[in-house]
Amino acid sequence: AKGKQDDATNHLNLLVNIDARLQAKGIGYQRWATVYNLKQMAQTMIFLRERGISDLEQLQKGAGQATAKFDQINDEMKSSEKRMKEIASLKKHITNYVKTRKVYVDYRKAGYSKKFYESHREDITLHKAAKKAFDELGIKKLPKMKDLSDEYASVLTKKRTVYSEYRKARLDMQEYLKAKKNVEQFFNLISQENKQKHRNTKMMPIHS
């Protein structure tokens, strides 16, 4: 009987159930009101009404979907940011490579002389760093700077567009998770109240 009671508590219409419990002002209400902000619970009830959420399972499913959507958009944002950093770094290395190419050719012609190296340490270091970056990116032919600039502008535009979706998805996820947490905590206290009542009933003396 106790299991059925708890199951019914979780699946009854959330708004009706929560409102009834708050109006009852029993032990569960008093404990919940002491620990949690009643204003926050009122905001949660408004959220449930606006989303047409009527049971805990529906709320949990919505929270899961909102989280998954945020994660997807967040991955898109990170991907755009990563590519923008790659392009910026690549443009810098191309500039350094072109600027120091003659010095490195002369260094090679000098038989990689230590004296030549010490005299042109900075240019040679920049040139080697650029070549290493190209190798790591698997670049055999240097891309045109204009093409990189155009790609950067395109990725930046995409990122700005996605960012508005990112902010909306993040807020939506936060609201769902907050509502889910408040409702689950509320029903947890109600469940504890029911258990306490059950124990008290079992302990009541039987009068003949």
C-alpha cells in the first residue's frame, strides 16, 4: 500500500499535488519551507504551467532534452572557437614563414653554421616553428591569406548566430534543471513525511 501511495504522489498532476501539499501545511510543508525558498517554488509552478508540464516523468524528460540540446549547441560553439584559433595561428605562422624564408635558406647554405644561427636565432626559430605547425596540420601547400581571412569571417558569423541559440538553450536547460530539482526535493520531503506517518502508525498501541 505504501509503494502505491508514493507512486501516486509522483504521478498525480504536479500543480494540483504541489498546491494541495502547500495548502495542507503539514510536516512536509514546514520542513520544505524552512530549507527552501517559497518564492522559488512559486516560480517553478509558473514554469510548469507555461510549459504545460503535468507530471514528474514529463518534467524529467524535458530536462533531459533541454540538456542534450544545450550540449549540442555548446559543442558547435567550441568547434567554431577551435577553428578560429587554428586560422589565427596559421596566419601568424604563414606570415613568419614568408618573412624568415630567405634567412633560413641562407642558414641552410651556410651548412647550418652555429655562428650564423646565433646571429639570426629569432628568425630561424620562427621559421622552424612555422614549419612544425604546417607539418602538424598536414599542410603541403600554404593556403592563401585571403582564403583564410574569408573562412575566419564565415566561422565568426556562424559563431555569433549560434551564440544567441546558445544563450537561449542554456537558460532553458537551467530553468528545467532548477524546476526538476525543486519538484524532486519537494516530493522527497513528502515521501519522508509518509514514511514517518507509517512508522508512527505501526508504533501506536493497540487498546483492547
